[in-house]
Amino acid sequence: MLTQNLGYPRIGSQRELKKICENYWADKTGYKNVLQVGKNIRHENWKLQKEAGIDVIPSNDFSFYDHVLDHSLTFGAIPKRYNEVILKKGNEELDLYFAMARGYQKEGLDVVAMEMTKWFDTNYHYIVPEFYKDQPFKLFSTKIIDEFYEAKQLGITTKPVLIGPVSYLLLGKEKEAGFEKIDLIKNLLPVYIEILSRLDALNVEHVQFDEPFLTLDLTEKDKKAYEYVYKEIRKAFPRLKIVLATYFEGLGNNLALTTSLPVNVLHIDLVRAEDQLNNVLALLKEDTTLSLGLVDGRNIWKNDFEKSVSIINQAVEKRGLDKVWIAPSCSLIHSPVDLDNETNEKNLSAEIKQWLAYAKQKIAELATLKKLITNESPASTLQKLEENKIAIANRKVSKIIHNPAVKERVSALKEQDVERLSPFSARKIKQQELNLPIYATTTIGSFPQTAEVRSWRAKLKNATFTVEEYDNLIELETEKAVRWQEEIDLDVLVHGEFERNDMVEYFGEQLDGFAFSKNGWVQSYGSRCVKPPIIFGDVSRPEPMTVKWTAYAQSLTSKYMKGMLTGPVTILQWSFVRNDQPRSETCTQIALAIRDEVCDLENAGIKIIQIDEPAIREGLPLRKADWQNYLNWAVKAFKISASGVKDDTQIHTHMCYSEFNDIIQNIADMDADVITIETSRSQMELLDAFADFKYPNEIGPGVYDIHSPRVPRREEMVQLLKKAKSVIPSAQLWVNPDCGLKTRGWDETKKALIEMVEAAKEMRKTE
Ligand code: GLN
Ligand code: ZN
């Protein structure tokens, strides 16, 4: 029985990659230094896995920005607009690569970046390949071969990792009409064959093909493509050991297809889809090895050894020791790097830490699991098993996890707790007392988080500032923002969110059941890493979280101050979530905490409250058949959070980066009085879903893009609003930017909002 890893974090245990890349982009360091840091990280990772006792160690899992982009470069799938970047004297391959990732604005050239989107249901973003009709592919970058050779020089024969040809195509986007991306498979396959020949010449043993699309719904054409490519690869390389990796879901109705493919090792995800084991065991060909994805690559919890051992034994009984491998469920790039770097008790207590495993610890877990099965060095291994049992048992009963009051409150929830007192049609009449004009203007919540504001928070953290000093500065900043909003005549004001580090962390820090790591960084895209909060226990709200700041801001003005909260689904979605109860249960607990906050805001005299849910859509399961179940509990959680208030309190929600067509019914079911959405970049096209549905509640389609510093012209916004009015009755329309303004500067923010308010006024004149 061998242990294999599917991929190791490439950011470096101290985020070295981020630092060197950002320095390079800022012209503060040279190209060679970037390459050197990359090399150091690769070497460290390989050695660490080797020393831990991993048998099959991946290569080509390293990436300077994104592994999908690496493949586009490898296959020469380079959009024409980058030709000039290639030709520019002094540019290296890496400069072309970064240009594709981030755009290129230098010495008179101005080329936009490639599009970025989420990697399946993770928070990792990849660079979307661009495909054209009859597009040729050719081996352009030899990264995969170079890195295999590099490891070999160190005495480690690695398993190169490639995204499989079908998944690579399915990840891309057709940039012109008249073809389907999967049709390109015939052009693409020869490049795979060439890569494999080169690796073969270097005596490669195993090659891993990642085919996560095998866990999604496939068309007949996709299925044919799978059969075709793996047959051809097998034919060309009869002796090559092909590892086919699937993850993020079970194989479901692709099970027969997958087990029929001529590969040597099939990897399946048993964390996400534990129940697929028996079906796979029943159908797998006799000579195929089964790789059991047992150690959770997507979360931070320690593996339960007893449970894993029993699963392994089940597989071994059927297939024999030499036809079973063990592995993490998926690549470990979705895990933070090393728990040993969590040295601060204040962040993570010893009690919580004993329940956790980051990537390095997960690697060690695999090695231990193997020893438990093969009975090597039994004394120390058995001790590890004992320690593991104790940690797992502690977690089941720990007082810091289990709060009976919270569990009781969830189980006592009644139908009426999920609904507002009256339907929207009746609430709307009561809310007319708010006396807002049509095309009411507002913003999404945050105002610029300037370097200065962030420096205050840093000073509070390192005790240079007292709480009082910090609060004073935030008060002043809030007051300035309120005054300025009054001056430009916005209708519904916000306090600006200056006191918040992040829209999830700020709440997590005040809720029970949340912990925060110091070094739990995970790559989100390129050099950007996020440090998700850890929801370890039952969630409750010991005291009000936002009332002080919101009430203060309201006290400054006679206009309406909108309360600003993050919704339960978004808090859940952007955290590491406990795995000892269903996500829906955790979400409901958060919903109750937010509900209390909503009620407290109402009691403090706040008439308009926004509950942001930008992450609702990204929580959708990978398979459509599972959507409804998720949407049911997610929508319910939002409604629990929103329904404790009186009819005349106006509840807003906000969603960005969303397509709404296929979930519009569910969005309507959320029954927010007002929803603000991102629409400006799509020229209001995203609004069509609401129009076609005859969405009954009020809606604020974003009238300008907040992602760039560009100041929109009044006329552009008037045009967009006219477009909106042509599909949604004006009585239902609000006027606002696409999203919060925290990443913008004050200068452009002020100019843009002045124009926005004027645009709304022009629209009112046309009524
Ligand atoms: N209220 C948040 C803000 O304005 C919303 C952010 C978001 O939707 N991502 O920043
Ligand atoms: Zn937003």
C-alpha cells in the first residue's frame, strides 16, 4: 500500500512566494530572485514529503500564479493580444506569464489580463483559458518536464501532475461563436503525447491526470472525449502508470465511465463522498489500484484515524494491500501550510490546536495511517493512534464546542420565525412612511479603507493605541463620512465600516464558536492569500456587535442610517467550517446570532438594515441535483436572520459577482425588501433575470463598477438607469454602486457618488 499526495501548498510556509512576486511586480527585485524563491519552495516541499515518508510525491504542483495558467502556457494557448509582450526585448517567459495573469501596462503597451474565476466550489481562483475555433496547441513551456528533472537531480522521482485534457478544455471559455471547446480535444491531445514522451525519456513512473469534471454533470460529447483521450494515451504509452484523480464530489452517474477508463490508479474523494466507496469497489477493474482520498484537503480538521483505518481495511479486504493507496481527498493547496507556525495561544488555544491539521500535518497523518495498516514501528505508531483517539474524543464532548442553549434554540425554531410578519405587499405600504424618493440613492456599505485607517487598527493591535484613541479616530472618520454623504444629498446613508478589518472576520471575532489563526493562509488567487476564520463550536452572540457604531452614526444625522451586517451564508462560506455537524446546522446557528443583531439594531432606532449575502451563489453544490437542498437551507438561514423585525423596518440584502437566472426563484424567496446587485459591467444584463421573473420587491442595480478607479460619467449612469427602467418599474428601483467602496480612494469615490446622485435626480425629472 502506497501513500500519495496530489499537490502541496506552493505559497511557502511564510508566504515567501507572495512577497517575492509582489516585489518583482513593483520592480523591487530581479527575475532571477523570483526563480530562486520558487526553486527553494519546491525543494523544501519535496524534501518534506520525502522525509515524512510519502511514497508518491507530486511535481508540477508548484506555480508562480495559477496552475491552470501554467497549462495554458505549456500548451501555447496564449491569446494573440500578448504577442507584443512576447516580442518586447528583455522580457522573459515569466513576464509573459504574469502579463496573462495580471495584464501588462508598461512602456506604451496596455494589454488586459485574462479572466479569472472560481475553481469549482473552492475559494481558489484560476485564470480561464481562452479558446478560439480550430485553435492549434503546441508545447510552449516545458515547466512540467523541467520540474520533474529538477526533483530527479535531488534524488526524488516525482509524479508529474497535469490537469487532464478534458478538464483543461472544460475549464476554458469559447471566445468566438461556431464551435464547442471540447471539439479542440483532437488538437490538444498531441501536446499531451509529446509531454508524456519527454517524461518517458526521463524514466517517469507515474503521471497524475486531474479530472475533477468527472464529478460533475457531463454531456455525451464530454464522455466520448474521456474515452477517446485515455484510450489514445494508453495506446501510446502502454507501460506508463496513469493516476486519474477525481475530487470535490463523488463520481455519481459518471461511475461506469470512469471505471472503464484504461488507467492504473483511480483516486476518489472519500471526504466529500464517503458513500461512493462501495459502488466504486464493486465496479473497479481488477488490475486498477484504488487511491482512497481520506485526509481532508479542504478543511483544517485532524483525521479520525480509527475511522480511516476501518475504511482502508474495507478496501484492502476487497482488493488486497498492493491495489490500495491512501491520499488526501484533493490537492493540499486548499489547506494552510503548517500548524507548527501557530505559536500564539491567544489566537489558537492548545485545546483547539489539538483538533487541527494543516498541510504538513496532513502529510504526516498519511504516513501514520500507512504504518497503522502495515504494522511498521508499532510502538510509536500506536501511541500516535492513542493521541489521535483522545483528540477526537475530546472534540465530541468539549465544553468550548458544545453549547446546549444554542442547540436548543435551533431545535425550537418555528415556522413563523422564518417569515416576516406580513408579506411584502403589506410591508411595502408601511415602509412608505420612510418617505424615500423614487430612485432612492444609497451605497453598499464600506467607504475607502485608507492606509491611514488600517494603520490605526495595526496600532491598536500592537498596543500603540489604546481602545479609546482608536475609537476616537474611527468616530471622526465616520463623522466625516456622514457629513459628506449629507452634503452630496444621498438618501440612505451608511457609517462606512471603518472599524471593520473584513466583513466576515469582524463578526467572527465577536461571536462565540470562532477562532482565528495567525498563519492559516490559503492561496485565493495569484499572490493573494486569505486566512479564513475557523468555526469550531456552536455559534452564539455574547453581545451586540454593530449597534454602538451604527447608533453613533445615526445620532449624527436626521437621514436614515443603514445598519450593515454580513449574512449567515456568507459567514459560513468564507470560513473553515466544523465537520462534526451538517453545514446547514452551523448556518442556522449563525443566522440566529445575526437575527439578534438585527433586532438590537431595530431597537436602537435603525429603520433600514442590510444583510449582505454575496456568497450565496458560490455555495451552490457542484451537481445540479443537489442545488435545491442547499438553497432551501441557505435561503431559510437568511430569512431567520431577517425576520425578527417589524413590517416597517426595511431589510436590504446585497449580492455581487452573481448570475441570477437559475436561482432567481430562490432570491425572491429570500424576500428582502430591497436587493442591491452588481450589474454595471454587464450593462444591466444581469437585471433581465429579475425582469423576466417579474421580481416583486425593490431592487438596486449597480450603476457603476467599483473595481476600477475610473470615475463614471453622469450620462453613462443615466443611460444604465434608463435601461433598468425599461425592464423594471421605476417605483421598484434604487440607485447605488455595484459593491462596497473599501478598495477605492476617496478622490474617485467622491467624484463618482456626486455624479451618481445627480444621475438619480435626472431620472426623477423624467417621471
Ligand atoms: N457591505 C460590504 C461592503 O460594502 C459588502 C461587500 C461585498 O459585497 N463583498 O464592503
Ligand atoms: Zn458586493
